Amino acid sequence: MSLSSRTETVKPALHSDSGMVVAQNARAAAIGAQILEAGGNAADAAVAVSFVLGVLEPWMSGIGGGGAALFRDVSSEKVYSVDFGLKAPARLRQGAYALAEGRSRELFAWRAVEGDRNAIGIDAVAVPATVAGMAAIHGRFGRMPWKDLLAPAIDNARAGLDIDWYSSLVIATSMGRLTDPTIAAQFLPGGLPPQVLDVALGRRLPLSRLADTLATLADEGPDCFRIGSLASTLADEIANLGGTIGAGDLAGVTADITDATSTVFRGSEIFLSPGLTAGRTLGRTMDLLATDQRARHGASMRDWYVAIAASLDKAQAERWANDGDIRQNDCTSHFAVADAAGNLCSVTQTVLSAFGSGVMTPKSGIILNNGMLWFDPEPGRPNSIAPAKRCLMNICPTILRQGGRHTAIGAAGGRRILSAVAQIAGFLVDHGMTPEEAMHHPRIDCSTAGVVQVPPSLAGLLETVFAATTTSSPPHVPWPILYSIAAVLAVEADGATGCADPIAPWSDVAVPHG
């Protein structure tokens, strides 16, 4: 995309004393705000937004995926982590991931797999856990009926997916993944991406099978996805497609609620998601930044970028050595919700690559993740494939506490998430920026070892800084996601202030009315 380097997109922050939702999709944000209007709290709105995002942006996330969340509970004055990550099937076929010559076409640092079976197709699917995650959040913190929270997702699935230039572009650039007959029939009518001009005719892509599945989930409750009718249907569908995820895998899915971990950065506390997320690496990044003299108080912005790049590079190198090097361009959804009481929820969910594994179940209409892509296919490594093993994830929902202000920070964009979250936290703490300033300030990307991506707006400032490093200067565009899609939502005594990523065409902030 050849855009003018002088083009600027601005999305002003909003302030509200009655709660707020920041999401990658404006309709999803509005639905979350409606839940708050109806008397729901941050947990209720988060559950509703999660399910409706799986309908409005099905290539990003959905009930066939997984994720993680942080929840700040005002009543206990604690921050909790909710881990609903993916794991490998217990009966996986190790031979399905035979190594091939060369490196993966998915931009991995590790070996390729024959037929890309860890990335595309039924063998790429890990056990989904998003429903378990939302059930855990609702059961522990929510107060509205489960059925009411799924109603917006059901209604939107029956109405169908809106086709505008952005959704048409995403589907068109993902055509190579949409070879499964069911998913191709759904998103490639006539074998081609839906046309933008059809919007004038009210053209939508109905998601009827998914709507029926969500209706069953609403009526029977979340356990039906583990041990009930939907679990039975899903296990049968996966078996018929040649997969190994069975009823036992689905029955064993759990979402763990634990205390969030934290690190102190220049007197502020950063709450992190533990486990196999990027939370630990974010903590290490901020610890390194705190001791880097180039980022000391009063340092120039130029020196600060050098310091954050060095901190990210070292922290990620340690992660790759211990956990595995993850370099795929994931498709992820991040959102944040605050209610009038000050409860705050930061959620990141994903099906990994665009449209996940490229497989949609024929009866239930669920797009299945490609979580096996997160494993190193070479045996004997820290992150090697193994039965029932948890997947390593790039997601990094975060809450920053600065005195009386709690700020949810998060992003979508796979391996680029960490760079974005670390810089936004640094903008807020080191440079005293407001949420709006931090969201609109340009970010570099350091997600690939030895490479720094510098947006054109910073090229003049930083063109000689990274002389010993490969530097590229791609523009920050809506698609593909090159610098992540971020969200910031700050809660203080006088209310909430939120800002959506200005470059994401559908992202927005919504507040309750009345």
C-alpha cells in the first residue's frame, strides 16, 4: 500500500464515569457498552464482547481458539489472571509433523513440516479453550445471565458478516488458507472473495451454523462445550475430518484463575499474565529497560528507542532460547472493559493465523485454530510437540498501576504484541504521556531477532541509530498488521479514559448512555 508518509489518522480518547469498552470492532465495543447500560459489570461486558468478536471478526478469534485475560477486581483490590490457552490433543499423531527440508514458509526460526501440517489443516488444530475462559470470567466475576450475554453474538451471526473494503481485503489476502470446502463455501462465494460493491445491495455473509451453535451454548450453558451436546458434535466432526481431538480432550479443558504476577518499573506496578504467555518476557523487558542508562530520566526520545530495542532484543532472545522462537504473523483480537465501579478487564483471544487452521466444522460452523503452529516441530526442544502439552502464546494482556490509576494495555498482532505493549507502558511511565498521546505516538517493532522495523515517521530520527542492525521502514497500515493493533483503557477515581488504535479501521471506544 503506497500511502503518503504525511498521512495521519487520529482517534481521540473518550472519558466516561459510567464505564467504557475499547475494541478492534466498533460494533463489538458498542455491544459491550450496552451490556454495561443494562446493569452488567466489566466481566459481563467482556464475555459479550468476546463472543461477538468471534462473529464480527471470525478470522481473528472465536470459540475455536484460546487466549488469556487479566481482571482487576475492585472488591478484593487484586488483579487476577485467567489462562485459557490452547494445548495439544492427547492422542496427537507425532508422525503427522515430519520435518521437511529448509525452514517454514510461515517465517519460523525452526524447521519446516511436510505439507505445513502444523499450520494448515486438521492436524494443525489444538484443543480450543475460549468458551472455558469466558465461563471462568463469568462464573467468578459476572452477574448477568449467561444467555443474555450470548444474545448479541447470536443475532449478529444470523444477520451475517458485513462486507466492506476491510473485510473483503482480509478474506482476499487469506484465500490461500481457505482450501477447506466448508470454509471456502462460507467466505468465498462463487470461489472469489465477496465484493465490496455488494454492500450497496445490503450484502452480508450469513453465519447460520455458527448462530445455531451459539444458541445451543446460550441455552445449555458453557459445560455443553466440554461434556454436553456441542462437545459430542464437535468431537464427531473433528474425527470425521481426520483429526485427533476427542471427547476426553474437550472434557479436560479448564481455564485457570490465579493471582497475576507483577514487576515494579520505576515505582509503577505492571501486572502480567503468568504461564505460557508473553507476560514473563514483558516483565523481563521492563526490568532491563529500568537499568539501561540510555532510558534514564530526561533521556532523549532517540536514546529511549535504542534502549527499548535493546531490552526487547535481549528479553526475547532469552525467551526463544528457553521456550522457542515464535515468528508467525498471528491474527488476534484484544479488547478492554471498565465499569463504573472501577473493575477492569483486559482480554486477548486468538485463532492464531488468519482463519486459524483454515478448517471450519461442517455442522457447527466453528473456525478451528492452528495452535500446533506454536510448537517447535523439532524433538528435544523446550517447546517441542508433545501430547496434551500447553502451547506457548504471544499474547500479553497487561494492567499498569501508577498510583491510583490502573491502565489496561494490550495488543493484537502475534509476535509484534510484546513490542507494542512494552513501548506503550514506557510512554506512560517514562514520558508521562496520556493514554491518547501514548496510543498515537509512533512505535518501532523489534519482534524479529536482528531486525528493527521503524515507521516512516521515525525514519529521520532513527535512521543512523540501528546501523549494526537490519532496519526496514514499512508504513503502519491497516493490513497486514506490521506494528500491532493496540488498546489502552485507564481507570481513575473520576472515571475511565480509553483510546483505540488509530490505524485499525474498525477499532473504537464505546461508552454507556443514560
